[in-house]
Amino acid sequence: MGGLFLASATAIMGIARAEETITEAQPPLPEVALTITDQAGRGHDFKVEVASTPHQQEVGEMFRKQILPDHGMLFVWPTPQSSAMWMRNTFVSLDMVFIDDQNRIHAIEEHTTPLSEGIISSHGPVRAVLELPAGTAEKLGLLVGDRVTSEALAGGAH
């Protein structure tokens, strides 16, 4: 557990150092289709930007003024890991959807606080994090266990 904490703390410090030079939003990233199928079988379609490089993942949604409905940003990790996110320099509230290695929702953090440096935890290993406009999870009735499909998650379970 101490090693995991140390690794997480080291990663956070690395992000903090890199973030010091970030002063503006990144340009739009490549987009893919993503569908969340709820437990009643209803599909909810999104167009998501994929943050695939370490720099894109560090910048994320920072300095953006809005996220359009049915849009978001997807962060995919090479292997499942405990994820710690924050809202530094992020001006809009988000819903963070943590996705496990079976491509199911593992946890949801709704209505994050803009500009907060508090850690938002995945509460266990996940292979991806989906950031959506705040209120999306509640509006669509998203729940832990709902299935997430996208070509960006093709390496996981289907």
C-alpha cells in the first residue's frame, strides 16, 4: 500500500511540476464515438476527445470555458490503475466516470468543484476516466455497472 501511495504521490508531483507551465486550453483532440448502455438497455451516445499522450492527459479540460452536451474527454491508461484526478485550472464542473477493465462503470464522481485541487479518487483500479459535463450522469441515470463501448477502449473486455 505504501508503494502504491508513493507511486501516486510521485505521479501527482510530476503532474504538478508539468502543470506549472500550462497557461491555456489545448486544441481539440481527436474524437471518437462512445456509448454508455444502461442496465435497462438504453444507449447514450457521446462524442469524446481522446487524451492519449501524457501531455494531453496533464492538460485535460484545463482552461476550457464549456463542454458541449453529449461531448466529453476520455483518458485511457495502458493498464488498470488507481486514478487520482483534480480540477486545477478547470473552469467547468464535470462528472467523472471511472471505467474498469471490463468496460463497465466502476465509480462516478458527480458535479466536481471547478478549480479545486482536492483529489478525486477512482476508489480502485480503472483503465479509463471519462469526463462529461456536470449533471450528465444524473440526467441519464448512469449507474455503476453500466457498459461503456468505444473503439478507444477496444483493448478491454467487450
